[in-house]
Amino acid sequence: MKKIFGALLNYFVKGLLIVVPIGAAFLLIFWAVKSIDNALNLSGILLTDSKGKPIYIPGLGIVNVIVIILIAGILVTNVVTEPIKRWFNRWLNRLPLFKFLYSSIKDLTEAFVGEEKKFNEPVIVEVNEFGLKKIGFMVQRDLTKLNLPGDVAVYFPFSYSFAGQVIIISADKVKPIDKSAADMMKFVISGGVSGI
């Protein structure tokens, strides 16, 4: 009886290790998509049935987001000129809080998907005299504008989070890692449990 119970427990634990990450990933994606869809779904405002009740069309919010992003991309690529961009930036500079949020989110987005991706050079940094090392991403090689010649800026993401911290350190303590940036980001974000 103990052998049967032990085998069942072993199967349960192994099944748990498969089902929980898959289920959690699907649940998180479902929650994000549903939240966006509910927030941007205009069908309940624009459409009503014969009794005057709003009609909800699932997925319309996501379609709205995709269409808005595509239209913005087309306009920025083909219509918006440098004078319009400068005018927009001057206007943003008059709104301190919005400017701070907009520029921070824009910089973070461009770091991952822009033309000049920032997190594409994984490095390993020795951070103390005991040989403790941290994996990070080189974000600035030249800090002479901060009166720090010979120093570099390295971004260290936190495990299980997309937050992180930037540390200024002497360039001779930073060594490149011969792995892809995506693999190293996955390794760090997973707390080191993801294989590299």
C-alpha cells in the first residue's frame, strides 16, 4: 500500500510540475487579454439590443488595440514629420508628470522592441571581493558625461520580475557572456532555474 501511495504521490508531483506552469501562463495571458478587451471594448456603448441592453462582442477590445497600433504606426511612418514630432515633444515638456511617465515607458519599450535594443549584450559582473558575480546587460559604455570615465552602466533585472536596477561599475569588472540576450534574460528572470 505504501508503494502505491508513494508512486501516486510521485506522479502527482511530476504532474504538478507540468500543469502549474502551463496553467499559470495561460491564466496570466487570459487575464491580460480579457482585461484589455474589457477596458477597450466599445460594443457595450455603441450597440444595444431591442430592449436597450448593451451588446458585448468578445474580442472587439483587442481588435481596437491592434487597429489603433497599426494606424499609429502608419501615421508615424508616412505622415508625421520632424516638425510635428518636435512640436509634440515641446507640448509633452509642459506636462511634467505625463512627460516622465511617457518617456520612461517609451524608453523601456524601445529597449525591448525598438531599432536600438538596449538589452542585447549580456555580461557577468564581479560585484565584491568574495567573487560574487551577477548577470546583467550592458546599457551604456561611455559615462564621461557623468564624469565617470572608465565606468559603464549595467542593468540587472530582478528574478520573477521585469523590474531591475542599474549599477555603475568599473569596466574592467565586466565580462561579456557568449550567449544570446534572450537566453540570459530568461535565465535571470526565472531565478536561474531556466536552462541556458
